Amino acid sequence: ISVLWFHAASVGELESLWPLVERASRERDLRLVLTVFSSSAFEHLHRGARKLEGAAPLFVGYSPLEGQWAAALASARPNLFITAKYEAWPEMWDALARLDIPLAIIGAKPRSSLMWARRILRVFSGKVPRLRFFSFDAENSPGLRRRFPGAEIHLGSDPRWDRVFQRSEQIPPRVRELAEEFRDLPRPWGVLGSAWPADVAIVPSEAEKFPGTLWVVPH
């Protein structure tokens, strides 16, 4: 039996990992540990975990805090630790390396957080784990390879699109209610999701170019 530990910082990262979690849950020889960092993702995680096929996860809940990863990882002993985008806590990386647990990062880019984690580990004589980067854009590969020459780099499709397809086939009741309530608004409908202040600032000028209805959802 192998153990996979999936960890997401917040809801967006959890959504991007969830199709992989669902696939892994159907494998008989795999057991899962599922953690999140933010309170916004906590209930989301538990709702999804209750619907998984196969054996119940070994643990579902909050992740350890920085400084507590080593003990948690030593207890769970996962064969692979899987996270998304920019999750780069130095103590977590060092603990993974010392326990010889590979780290897979889905949607990897040469982000500053990854470089800072490596710099901090160098200063404090920490170790970088075996890295497996899964990127969705070939333009990211040279930067990742230059900064982490020993890492495995894979190019593939974004599992978030699997999640979008799933949701399009199983539309939640609340979405149906909203679509009915606002059915008279002009189409096409567009969504600017998880928008930061800088994104929202340009909406007034850019919205005039949009022929339908634009929904803006702050981060």
C-alpha cells in the first residue's frame, strides 16, 4: 500500500488538485492524506472527501504549521507529497528531503516563492527534496530547469479543466438558481474570478468593450 499526501493552500489550489485526488481515491493500493492551509478550504475539503470512492482517507483536515512538518511527515510516511503552484515552506521542503519523500508541484512555474525557499534552505544548511514539476506551459520549462537543474519536469494538461467539465455536467442547485434569477441579463456572460484590486481597477474601462454581462468576483 502506498500513501499519497495532497496539500492545497486554499480553495483555488484544492480545486486544481481535486481531479487527481478523485483518480487516486479509486486505486485500491493507494491511501490518501488530504490537507489544506486556509479556513476557506476546510469545509470544501471535507465535503469533497465524503464523496470520494474507495477507502476513506487516512486524514482530512488542516496541514501542520511551519515547524511541525517533520513530525507529521515522519508519522504519515507518504510515498509522494503533491501540492500546487507555489507551496514552498522551507521546513516542509527540508523535512521531505531528509525523509526522502519526493515533492510533486502541479501547475509549476518559476515563481519567486520557490526560489526563496531554496535560498532560505541554503542559508540554514537545509535540503531541497527531489522535485517533480508538472507544468501546463512549455515556456515555464527553461526557467524551472535553470533554477532547479536536478528536477524532473513534465508538461501536461491542466486538471482544472477536468474540474470545469465535471461542474458543467453536474451543475449545483445554487448555480441553477442564479442563472434563473439573472436570465434576463444580456449574454454572453463572462466571469472575472478571484480578482485582485489591480484587476478590478481596470474593469470600468474594459467592461465597455464586453458585449454581454461581466461578473466580477474578488479574491
